[in-house]
Amino acid sequence: MTNFSDPNPIAQSINTLADFCAKRDFETLTQEDIQAKTGQNQVDVLVLFGGTIVEGLNVLAKAIENQTAKTTIIVGGAGHTTDTLRKTFADRFEDDPAFTFEVLKGLSEAEIFQKALAKRYGLQADFLETRSSNCGNNITFLLDLLKEKNIPCKSIVLCQDGTMQHRMQATLEKEAPEIKIYNFATYQAHVHPDDHGGFVLNEHPEGMWTVERYVELLCGEISRLKDDENGYGPNGKNYIAHVDVPETVEQAFETVQNSNLFTVRQAQAQFKDPFEAV
């Protein structure tokens, strides 16, 4: 039995969950790394999903500057992370009246990122999808946009929050298995014990969650990725393609849960649509 008076096993378990969820198939979003992995110096489409933290803005800007994709898209309406995103951007650009919380409250996640991308970098994504409210319709509405705009998409890079990257891939695999999917989580972050019985982050991507919120999101993802009667896989709610959750990840999840230090994020009904969950 794990001794929870020693926080190190808990930190190690949190980091195991983080490594599993925050998938990256490239070291960097450069044409050189894209070429090494795919055989082409560009993918057809690169998508940033608005459920991520502000660090996603910097990732997208580098991808556009490096011309790693023929088409760039930002996807995101309003969901459980949107108000946090609005507040964070309002704080970042507090001297700009165009970025007050009240102004941003009228914008979707995709519009907020596009607005910030123009302000900070003088760049813009090619297309925005502004209706989606959860992981499922992030993908279905993205596919609708690709069809509507006649955007070729045989290969795609998905850029989502480090906690949700794995599920984003599994959702697209279910809805469009013919597309070659590559992952680039907008950040990868780990924790270590502090001197007060808690945990602190090793990495500090811009706009990062608190440790408590971060672990809550990670644990919520493991519950959803499981392919059992309670999970989102084909043997459960059938929202995503089958995901193999390794035993080491299952054990890490149990260790974090048994510590009673963190909660698991629950789905929020207001962000569901009739056929999907958040």
C-alpha cells in the first residue's frame, strides 16, 4: 500500500497522467520536424482548440510563422474553460480597452484567440469555428467547416490543452478515421512536492491552471478515456475511438484518487448537446 505521508508517489503519479494525456508527436512545430515525422514539410491543416490555456496562443503563432500547415484553424465556442480564458486574456492585456472581461464575454474562444493573435503577433488563423461547446462538437463542427470551405485534409495537427490532447485525438479518430492525425499538446507540465505537503509545477506555460485544477482535469480525462461502461469508448458512451489505457496509468490514477487530495472534473450539463458530453 502506498504511504501517502510521503508525497513523492503522488507527484510521480500525477506526472504519469500528464505524460499520457499531453501527447506530442513532434519536438517542435517546425518544417524540419514535420518533415522528419511525416515525409512532408507541411501538414494540410493545423487546429488550435480554444479549451486550452493562453500558451496555445504562442504555440499557434510559432506554427504560423514556421508555415507548418497549409491551413490554420481555431476551434472554440464557449465551454467550461471559457470564462477562465476570458479573465486570463483580460489580465494579460489589462491596458487595452478592447480586452476587458466585459468585451471578451461577448466573444467565442476562437474569436478571443484570433484577437489576441493579431494584437501580440500581428498574425491570424485562416478560419474560425465558433459554435462548439465540448470535445465532441469541437470535432464534428471542425469537420463541417472543412467540408463547407472545401479544405483538403488528409493530415492534421491537433493542438489542445495538455490535459485533453489524448481525448481530442480519440474523438477525431472515431469521426474521421481516414485523416492522419498528429498531436502537439500546447504544453507539457509536471509537478514536484513542495515543503508544505503540497505540490508545485516544474514548468510554467502562460496562463497555466492551478495545480489543483490541473490535476482535477487530468483525473477527469482518465475517467473519460477508459473503454468501459463508465468511459467514453465504444464499450461505454461511444463518444471516442478505443484508447488503450496502460496499467501504469490506471495505477497512477488510483494513487491520485486514493490520496483524497484532488477531485475529478465532472461533465457540466450546460455544455452538452443532445448527443455528446463535455
